[in-house]
Amino acid sequence: MTGAAVFLDRDGVLDQVDPNGWGPLTLSDLQMLDEAPGAVRRLRGANFVTVVVTNQPDVARGSLTLATANAINDQVQQEAGVDFVYTCFHDGDDCPCRKPRPGMLLDAAADLDLDLDRSWLIGDRWVDIEAGRAAGVRTVLLEAPYSWQPTGAGAPPDGLSPLHRAGSLGDCVDFVLAGSSLRSDEQRGSP
């Protein structure tokens, strides 16, 4: 494997969410976070492949059409400047790609020839952190009031913790860029 990636959750990391952490259901509801394009440019400038990994179960639930979900993804990709978008449109416990499972990250790594040991994930919920942990990437939590609340996947597992927590996407990117020069064992806190 050759490339290193930064996996980015979509809603709450690149675009605005409501107070409960839920993303847009229409294209007109989409509002990008002001710092998202600059943060993605910095990551790409450091030779990271940028990959959005987003759960969109509202498609399976019928409150979001597939066409609208794809239009929102296309707009996020264009406005934020990310390289690729991987989406889980499923709902329920049997899907291997729905975060907190690592399927989207593993699929992207296989498709794009990515080195997961040198890769990172930035997310705003515990399911992001668990998916990153399960895939073997380093994780950074963009802390929000809803970050540790139970989701459709349940409550966070005991002991789950990101490598770093930050209050803004810019601070998350600063940590990734500072840590990308460390050896893998140093980044994970091993002796």
C-alpha cells in the first residue's frame, strides 16, 4: 500500500448539523462549515488522500432520497475539495459498512491502495472513533455535545478513546499534520 489518507465524517465535520448532530435532508439545507475547504486543502497539501465516510441511514428509512443524498455528497465533495466520498445508505445491525463498523474505511483502503497504518480519521461521534479503531487508523474527535450520546448502534464501548480531542476542524488538522511525522508506535503511545 502506498498512500496515507485522512478519513473525514461528513455531517458535523465538514457541514453544519442541528443541535442533535443530524445533517441535512435537502440540498438547500446543506451549509458547509467555513473552515472545511481550507482544512481539506491543508491535508491534501501534506499529500493525504481525503476520503469522506458517512452514514446516511435516512435513505433506508425513507426520509431522504438516494438522489438527494448523492447530490449532497457531490456538493460537499465540490465545496470542501475532498478526493472521494464513501457512503453507507443502510440502516440496522447487519451492515458491515455502517459505522461503527470499519467497512467503508476498509473498502476505500482496498480501492485506493491506502496504508491504514499511516492514515487518520476525524469524526464528531463515537461511532467514527470506533470505526477508525476497528480499521487500524489513528483517530481524532471533533468534540461536540452529542459526541458520546448513544446512536442507533447503541452506546459507546467502555474504554473507547480517540488519540486526540479538539474543538475545531482546524485544530484536528493541526494535530494530524503534527503527528504525521511520528512513527506509528509513537502516535499510538506505545514505548
